[in-house]
Amino acid sequence: MSARQMTTNQLQYHIHHRFGRLATRYPGLVHWLADRLSTEHFRGLPLTVLSVLLIINVMVLSEIAENLVNAEPMVQIDQGFTHWLFQERSKSISQLLYALTWLGSAYVTIGLTLLGSLVLYRQKKGRNMLILWILMAGVGLFIQVGKRTFIRKRPAQVAYYAETGYSFPSGHSATAMTLYGLLGYWLVRGRRRLRNRWLVGCCTVGLILVVGFSRIYLGVHFLSDVLGGYLLGTCWLIVGIVLTEWQRTIHAPNVA
């Protein structure tokens, strides 16, 4: 255990030292709080932070959705940003982003999911393969539910190419965040050198951002569609990280 880690017992001692009589009066609450803040295991501070991030993501996503329904300022921001990008659009950048936007398409993501499943199967990582399919099926289902719930039309008047289906949330953005985020997390988790971890992490973030921006630049989605897709995808990515670390803790508790 690292010297920087705080165990549940150490945290309980600090809480009792700080709050004295109040901590003595509620020992169960003190133990629960110390266990949630402990860094000696995944179900402590890491799970607490991820849970808070999940709640924040859901709240922000709900706020964006409510803004769209009530035609609040977010809609005006969407229209203004889309109009500005349309005026600044160049042919060369549009062609480049048109090629890159396919990295978030159903064809590419399904293909990568199948390829990733094959690699995981050959590496005898069946649990990770199951996590991958749970996330892709889950985010795909929620994308369709969102589109059929809000029935938002795309900004077809500025679209670089014809796109079908409803606009909110962006399926490309949500899928890219979930798939590339999960694969990137696994790759970072498997790298020992800090430089390699940073390289994989930066490439993953860059890829996700490019896919999302391409959707707005090409005029097939509004800004809030992409933000909604990112938030939805992040929710499922958090679920994937939790499942990954949970099964890793259960089946390999002594691995650092």
C-alpha cells in the first residue's frame, strides 16, 4: 500500500480527532464516511468520485434537455453557433472532417466492437468483452430513446451532407465517448510508463473531440446535441470503468 493512501481506520481516527463527541455519537456514520473516502480500495474514494461525476452528468444532461423542450437560451446559442460555423466553413476542412466523422458512425463503431471483442476473447478477457457489449448496447438504446423522446429536427439548411434521423442526442458523440473512452481507459490501465499513458489519453480525448466537433461543423447536429451525446456517453463510460475496476478487484485483488 502506498504511503499516500488513507485507510478506513486512519480516516476514522482523523474524524474522531476532529469532531470528537459528535463522531462518538454516530459511529456507524463515521465508519461509512471513512469507507467512502478511503483510498485503499476501489469502493472507497475512487467509486465515490465516479458516483458524484455520474450524478453531475445526469443533472447537466437533464438541464440541457429541459432547455430544449422549453426553447430557452440554449436553443439560441445552438442556432448562433451553427450559423457562425456555416459562415466560416471551408471546403478542405469540411472534406477532412467528413472523413473523420465516420469514426463515430454505426458501421465503424460496430466493427471496432467486434474487433475489440475478438482481441479480448483471444486474450481470455471474457469479462471485459461482456462489459464492452453491455456499454455499446446500453448507449445505443439510450440514444434511440432520446431521439424518439425529443424528436428534434436537424439543422438541415446548413448540412454539408444529408443525414437521416432526429438530432438530439448526437449518436456519433455518445458512441465515440463510450467506445473510445472505454478502450482508451483500458489501454491507459495497461501502460506502465507515464509518458505512454499520457499519449494514449491525449489521443483518446482528441479523437472524441474531433468526432463531436465534426458533427457541428458539418451542420448535421447542434452544439447541444453533441454536448448531450458526450454527457450520455460519459454516463455509460463511468459505468464501464466501475464494472472494470469492480471485477478487477474481485478477481485480482492483489494487483496494484
